[in-house]
Amino acid sequence: MSLIRENFDNAESFVATHPQVRSVDLLLPDMNGILRGKRVEIGDLRQIYEKGLFLPGSMFALDALGGTVQATGLGFDEGDADRPCLPVPGTLHRCPWLGPEIAQLQVEMFEHGGEPFYGDPRHVLGAVVDRYRSRGLHPVVAVELEFYFVDCERTPAGNAQPPRSPLTGRREHRTQINSMIDLDSVSPILREIVDTCREQDVPAGTVLSEYGPSQWEVNLQHVADARLACDHAIRLKRIVKGVALRHGVEATFMAKPYRDMAGSGTHVHVSLLDESGRNVFASEGETDNLLLRRSAAGLLATMADCMAVFAPNANSYRRLRPEAYVPLHPTWAYNNRGVAVRVPLSGASDRRLEHRVAGADVNPYLFVAAVLAGMLHGMDRSLEAPPPLTGNAYTQPLEAEPLPIDWATAIARLDSSETMREYFGERFIDLYVTLKRGELEDFSSYISPLEYAWYLAPL
């Protein structure tokens, strides 16, 4: 895999330009996309660039609560051994919501010999991207993220609740799609999010209100570097959460925070450039481009195998409900938001595919890696997509089998996928499914309040 090692020169320029910075948060996204790492003093930065930050490989064996799933072999079995984590180029930025003294820098993990650590999702994506480069193709990727603002105070039952509107003082429980009034109510938060994105070189574009109460979407602009697009998504999540807390509310990328309201998703748009910079999906007809159709066919063929990536935890599967703008079958269409793979309305030169299955809780590196792997699978095997759907995708009789909508089935499907083992690597798939099975086992051992309410009384 092609690697770019950044030297300390750019960091020195940053330090000179921002003399007020005293500490740097070193950030390593784990398997769930949760940021792990350390805060170091600015004087230690040169050593980080030259020798790396040493963290245990078990960072990628952590469940959602931060416990090590020992069955992965990355805990006690190898003595919780450290590996070097080196800076990701272009990720040293100030953190305005934390004050002028704090900056952040993203890192990725390597083996001691310099090889990429097999368990780091950023490297998994890099290996898939390199397959495209060997074919003279360059994926152009844009990520869209949905999230909720929620009150910092939970309900008496411990549930999330919408924050009070600063304009009305009320907690809204209605749908708000594209509502300008609701947009006005959080305008200061959204403005600070956009300004902070600009500070951190995150290309945030459109901000719009989504269906649920205080649910929002930020669209990131497309870039011709898939890893960079995911770096942007990781930074955006931290920005949204940090800025929200400064304004007295929390932001959550939980896939389904409310039982009776819309879930939050992550969508990714992908086109492909050749060596001359031409979009190889370009065509006058919406769906008649051969490579676009083959890419769509590959996405449909691998979608069920990848559900454990698109829906990575127990809550993810609560989002998978009919007629909730969440696809339940591997389907595709032009200008139709009810399908799994959409060809958006666009000009001939801007043809692209939009993948609409994943939740907001997805790890962006693994999501994009799975999408690009599926597209490549379709192109390399000359797969042909079925006719695009028209009309309501939820009410039509479909020949395609439904996507797995329970966690255990999805994990088992990924475990048995020869295709994803080819693209992600045997060791990574074994690590991922072992981790997820450990999470599932732990989650399933807890007794919920609903179980007491339903089953505690004698029959």
C-alpha cells in the first residue's frame, strides 16, 4: 500500500503560526470510529513525528464501552503490546471549541517494521484504494452525516429527549424536514460548526434539518481521496459534538435514538476519475453507463455481506424499518431515495452512485472501503445490474433476498464472505467478527427495563 510519511516541517510551521497552542490531542479512531489517544505537550510533537505515539494494538479490539475483547488475541495474548502510531498528513489543526491552547492531530497505527497494522480501518481503506490506482482509477468520495441534538438531561427513564428550543422554550416532537424555523432555532450552533469546519479544513457544504426533532444533516463536499474524505468525516463528528456541548446540548450519531422518530444515516457518493481526470461514469442517459451499472451490480451483490459494517452495533438494527428511508433490500434506481443505491439527479458529467444503507454510527473508513470493494467486485467480474426500480421501493415485489436486519445474522454473513475476505484481508475480517461477536454477547447479557416491565410479574 502506498504510504505518505509527513515530516515535522509542516508541524513546525503550525507551531510558529499558533504560539498559543500548548497541548495536542493525538487521535486514533478505533474499530467503532470512537476516538482514542492521548493529550501531549506541544514540546513532544517532534518526537511524535519522528518516532510515533506508542499505543497497544488492542485499541482495535475495544468494544463500544472501551473494554478489550480478549478473544481477538490483541490483549493479554500478546502482552497488550505497543505499536507506533504516526501522524496522518494534513490533520494538525486547532480545536476552537476547547480554547486557544488545544490542537489535534490524527494518527494511524503501523507495525514496528513500518508495515501498516492490519487492524487499522484507515489502512484497510487504503489497500482498497490502491487496487483502483493500479487500474488507473481514482475514487471521488463525498460523505453525508445525519445526527441529533439532544438535551444533556435524560428523561426519568434514562432516555434521550429533544432539547428545548431557544426560541420557544418547548421540546419539539414533530417532524421538521427542511424547516427553516427549526434551522433558525439552532442557527448559532450550526454557524459555529461550519466556521470550525473551515478552521480545520473540513469542506462542509449544505446544512439542513432532517425528519426528527432537532435532527440535522451536514453534507461534506467531494474530494478525490477516499481516505481524506473519511478523515473529514471523523473531524466533523468531533466538531459537532464539541460545539454542541459549548451551547449546552449534546450531539449524537446514534443510529436510532428515538423509537418513534427517524433514524440517522450516513450516505456516501462515489464517482471515478481516470488518469486524465474524466469521470468514467459520465453519460447522457441516467443509468446506461456500463461501468456505472457494473459498479451498482457489485454493490448489490456484496451488500448483504457488508451489513455488519453498515450496521455495526445493536442499536443500528432498530433503524432498519419499512418506509423509513432505510433500504431493506439490495435495490437501485435513478432519483429515488427509497433504494439502497441511488443514481442522483445530475448532469451528464457528474454521474455518481449514492450508497444509502449505513447508519450514522458507522466507521467511515470501513463503510467507504466496503462500498469501493463492492464496486470493484462488480467491475472486475463484469456483473450486470437488474433493471432500476421505479416507484415505491418498499411495496414492490422483489426477487432479491432481504438484507440481514439482525446483528448476529449480519456478523455471520460477513464472516462467511469470501469476497470481503479478499478485499479486507483474512486477519482483519477475523478480528472484526470476533470483536463484534464479543460485543453482541456482552450486550445480550444485560436485562433491560422493558424486560422487567413485561416479564417480571408472575404469569
